[in-house]
Amino acid sequence: MSDAWWWTYLVIIIAGWLATDLWRWLGVIVGNRLDDDSEALQWVRAVATALVMAVTSKLVFFPTGTLAESPLWLRLAALGIGFLVFLLTGQRVIVCVGVSIALLIAGLMVL
Amino acid sequence: MLFSPSDVRSSLSWFLSGMRGILSLPALILMTSFVGFSAFALESGIGRGEAVFMTLVVWALPAKMILIGTMAGGAPLAASFLAVTLSSIRMMPMVASIMPDMKNDKSPTWLLLFLSHFVAITSWVFAIQHLNDVPRDKRIAYFGGFAITLTLINAVIVGVCYGIVAQFPPIVAGALFMLTPIYFFASIWASARHDVVKLAFVVGVVMGPAMAMIEPEFDILYAGLGGGTLAYLFDRYVLRPRRRAKASPSVMEDMP
């Protein structure tokens, strides 16, 4: 059964599409009942931000692929210094990305 | 006719300006991530058509990586579903938090449900950054123009790049991998309009990796739901009363 060509597509539909869109649809239904600047919306904003940053932060601490072999201090230093420069120079996103990536590449080449 | 001709044209023109957002830095960074994804799919034994299909129907990159990971490991369907759905719970507060900014009194629910499919981290950040600058009745058109185009273009990128980029030089691959998290750090911080969001940002950054070491199966849930709630309570019961305490003397001075 699982050798049929459509089996993979069925897995993607059930374990991929339904498994993700279920939550998006619930989000629409919940969000439709939230008022602008209600306490509930403040809490939902906090939870959404913490969730996204937890996922993002894990990518830096536990990367997959070639970066998995790079030292943690290099990744943290590249991001940390880039973010600090970003904060000190008027919070322009391109500054953080440019400084951090330049430091990371320099570090990877030296090490 | 539901719309007068001028309304139709301006909705269309907002849709088109949303589309132009795909030339922005975040969209370009995401596209490089999808070039990386097509190489990852190839290495994991996922076919070209399957990788494109997955991009269209799942869309969120972390969910796709987990789906491929469980499929490649030969996990049963129920286990794949559970892993992907647990990783996607964050979609609910993400979508819910932009809904009050996106909808208007006349927005049909089916349209919001359809558009919610295109919400992932990049389009969520885009919505937070730009929706407030768009007239309320044109926000759905504007967001749709950006988010739908972004999904379709990345599906094309996966289809075209699949098999072309089997292997990057390690330094390039490493830099590409880091682009996405670095971009999220800067853009989410820069777009935070409330103190509670900045607090939740810091809590999430610290608790994500910490929980991954303590409770790896539900780390994101604990960090997000627990950490976000902590940030909210701290803001409400500690930071806001202090701000009010600081603000009140000046109010007194203003009095005659």
C-alpha cells in the first residue's frame, strides 16, 4: 500500500497540510473575537512572540547541516555583536544581518 | 455589483503593492532559505513534485523540515501528524494576533480562513510591520498580494532549484542557514510596538534553548506558552504599575 505513488502525497496532505492549517484556522476563529488592544490580545501577542523566538533561538543554538560543526561561541558572538550594533545604530535590520553574517563568514574562514 | 469600479481598482492596486513586497529583504532572505530547502529535500529522498506540493500545502518551513524528517525516518502516519501538529501550534497565536489588524467589519470569514494558510513567520512579520500603514478595508488585499505571491514564488524556486544545488560549499551553506534566524532577531525586535512583546522576545530567546535541553519533546510549547504568559503577567503586574507610578507625578504637576 505504502509503495503507491500517491501514498506520499496522502501523507503530506494529512500529516502536513491538515496538521498545520488546523491551527491557522483556529487562529482565525480565536482572532476574530479579539478586540484591538484588549488584555487577551496582549497575552496572545506575548505567546506568539515567545513561540517564534524560541524556534528562532533554537536554530542558532542547535543548527543542522554544516553549521552543526561550528563552535557555539562563534554563532553567538556573530549574532550578539550584530544585534548590539543594530541596537546602537537606530535599529536598521540590514545592519544586523550584514554585521552578523560578515563576522560568521570571517570566523568560519579563520577556524 | 458588490464593488464600484474605483473600489475594484484600488483593491487591485493594493494587492499589487503587496506583491512588490516580495522584492524586500525578508522575502529575498526567505527565498535563499527555500533554495536550501530544495537541497535538503533532495538529500532526504523526497521527489521534486512532492517537495513543490509540500511547499504549497504546508508552507511553514520548520513544519516541512519536521515532516520530511519523520517521513525519511519511516515513521507511521500518526507519528508524523503528531510531530508536525505539535510544532505548528504556534500558528494559532500567530494568526490570532494579526487578525484584529487585518480584518474589518465586512471581511468574510472564508476569505480570512483562506488567507491564514499563507501565514508563516515571514508573512507574520510583514503583517506586523506594514498593515497599520494601509487603509483598513484594503489590508486583506495588501496582505494577500504579498503572502500568496511569496508562497507561489517559493514553490517555483523549489521546483527549479531541486537537483541544481545539491551541495553548497560549507561556508556558503552555513551563512545561508544563519540568515533566517538573524533576520528574525532584528526584524521582530524592530517591529515590536509594545513592551510586552520585547519582554516575550527575550524570554523566548532564553527559554527556547534552555527548554530544549530540559524537556526536548515539548520545549517550544513550554517556552512559548509558559514564557509568553510569564512575560504578559510581568508586564501587567510589575512594569505597567511602575510606568503609571512614574507618570502620575507629572500629571499632578499639570494640574492647576
